[in-house]
Amino acid sequence: QVQLVESGGGSVQAGGSLRLSCVASGTIVSKMAWYRQAPGKQREFVATITSGGAANYADSVRGRFTISRDYAKNTLYLQMNSLKPEDAGVYYCYDSRGSGSWGQGTQVTVSS
């Protein structure tokens, strides 16, 4: 089973930036994604990237967030700029290998 460890969350003011990281236990050759979950809401898709580097984003973050991957470091990233209070929540990394694996999440707080 793939193990994923996220980091990089924190508290920022609206308009600020954060970069999330997700380190995988093996080579990140599969399609990977970021999801988030706000209190009282369902987990929602944020961004995904294929093994070939093609990225796709939720409409709510397109143009502000960038997903990327570093194969040498087995790491997935999410650069988040121009953060809004509605971006707050727990951000999860997802690896599509096998039946899929989730990280433990990292908290993002955005104050207005």
C-alpha cells in the first residue's frame, strides 16, 4: 500500500500563499490529485496531474493553484496563491495506484 505524507499547511491571511507537499513511499508514476474538505462539507476535488504532467483544476481554484510533481523526490506539490477564506480546510493527497491511497491531510486556514 502506498503511504502518503502531506505537509505545508498553515494559517495565512487572504491573498497569501502556501505550498503543500505530499511525499509518497514509492515512485510517483500514477495519476495523483489534491482534494480538500471544509468543516461540515464533503471532500471535494481540487487538482489532478497525470504521469505525463497534464493538469486539471476545479473551477474554484483554476488560475490560482498549480499542481506539480518531482519524480526525483517522489513528491507532489500544490502551490496556492491568492488564497481566499473559502479555500480553508484539510487538504488531502491522493494516489490512484491500486484501489487508491489517501494521506492524513494538512490543515489550511485563511483569515479575511
